[in-house]
Amino acid sequence: MPRYIPWWVGGIMMSILFIFTFSEWGADRPIGASTGMAYLSTILFGLDESKYEYVEQIKTVGSWEAVMLIGVFIGGLFTSLVLTKSFRISCIPTLWKERKNTSVKSRMFWSFIGGFLLVFGARLAGGCNAGHVLSGGSQMAVSGFVFTIVALGTGMLFGRFFYKKKVKKDV
């Protein structure tokens, strides 16, 4: 049976993260993930920084965000393996099996569509979803609150529609 970390411990850990992220002892900038992904892509695909204006702009910012993303992965893996013992590999969550189907292709397709729409909306709002929710919310930014409310609201509404219960037919 997996163990869970109390919500207040997570809150304290997030507060410590924000203090070090926003302070001059840390990164001295808001948290985000999209710039880190662009930075890692630049390295993976060997893009010439001098040819791309955006790559030049994200050189400093993206480097620390890339390290943060690697740390998030390692921290999440450590937490699920060691602290909560809840790690498992699953292509299709239980709710998807109950309410949709058992097709991995279908699950991957809809996961991509949902992720794409979320990222597209976040970039339309001028940032990334992690940046708007985490950094914007902790800094009491109106844009962070608006994005969070819209993202969560549409997620709940669409979830109700998308995961409606299957009607059992009597034979």
C-alpha cells in the first residue's frame, strides 16, 4: 500500500522552493518549464545559437530550467520509489479503462491532444503552464490566477464530458 506525504509538508517544500527560486541566492527568476525544454532541444538537435534569435535569448534562462526539469524527474522518481512506494508503469489508467477503452493508441492520441491544447493555451497567455500556475500564483499575478482558473475549469468541465459513465445495457 502506498504511503502519502501530507499536504502541508508539500506546501512547506513548495514554499522553500519558491524562496530559493525567486531570491538572489537562487535563480532570481520565476519558475517555468517551457524554456528549459527549448534549451534541451537546442542541445539535442545541435542548433546553431547564432542563427536563431530565440535560442540566443534563452541561453542563460534555459540552462537552469533544464537542470530543474532533470531534478524534477529525479525527485519524482525518488519520491515514488522510496518515500511513497507508489511507482508503477501504466499506459492506460484505471478510469480510462472503465470509461473509455483499452486501446493504448487511443489513450496516447487523446493525451497528446490534451497536452497540446494545454501548452497552446499557456503559450497564448504568454508563458508555460507551470510558470503561470506556480510562479504566477505564488507572486499573486492576475495572469497566473486567470490561467489557473481557466485551465482547471475547462479541465473539470471537459473531464465530466469526456469521462461520462458508460450506460450498461440490460440484455
